[in-house]
Amino acid sequence: MSEHPIQGLMSTAMQKIREMIDVNTIIGDPIITPDGTTIIPVSKVSFGFASGGSDLPAKVQKDLFGGGSGAGITINPIAFLVVCGGDVKLLQLNDGDTGAVGKAVEMVPEVIDKFAELFSKKDKAPKKSKAQEPAE
């Protein structure tokens, strides 16, 4: 059975969306300044897709099809993660309610700080020598 024309329309539109959006669209490539500060852009990506068509009646045995598809994408920068001297800060571009995704992004610096503290405590923990271990 041959492919219906609407499948080609949908496939082409979805392929173009895949080409435009990848993980680097949401969490951008790091920008390193001359003083060693790293800036990572964070964006909100929304997209919509629509496709439709109809087989048209014909007096002769012929496949007639009319259809179309379209897609729209918006990319809004919402914040920047700034890493400087071991500190991570989140610089938000707006103070509005950002919902669950915004709250997750806000928590990223805290989580990174907690991991940094955890690993620094492990590195600084004194190591016991055999002479310091209690006798059994």
C-alpha cells in the first residue's frame, strides 16, 4: 500500500522542527569570558504543529488530494547561569511566575552548591592512620 500524501506533509514538517530544536536550544552553549566567568543561557521553547487535508472527489479514477501543514516555534530567553570563582548564580530575565520549569531552573544553583559542599567535605575529611584507630 502506498503512502498517503498527508504522511509526507507531516513527516516534512516534523523533520524541520527537529532540525530547528535540540537540547542546545534550551540550555545554550557556554560562553567563557576573558576573566574565566562562564555564562550559560537558558531558554523556554514552545512549538505547535498542525496538518490537515482531504481526498477530493473526482469523476475519473484518479487520486486527488489537497492539504497543508504548518508549525510555529517561539524561543524566549528566561535566565542565565553564571559560574564565577566556584560560585553559581541564576540571573533571571523576568520576575513573573515561571511555573514548574522555572522553579526547577531556579533550584539548579542550589543543587550545584550542595554537591560542591558535599565533595569538598569529603576531600577535607581527615584520614585516620592505623595508629589512630581504636584497638579491638
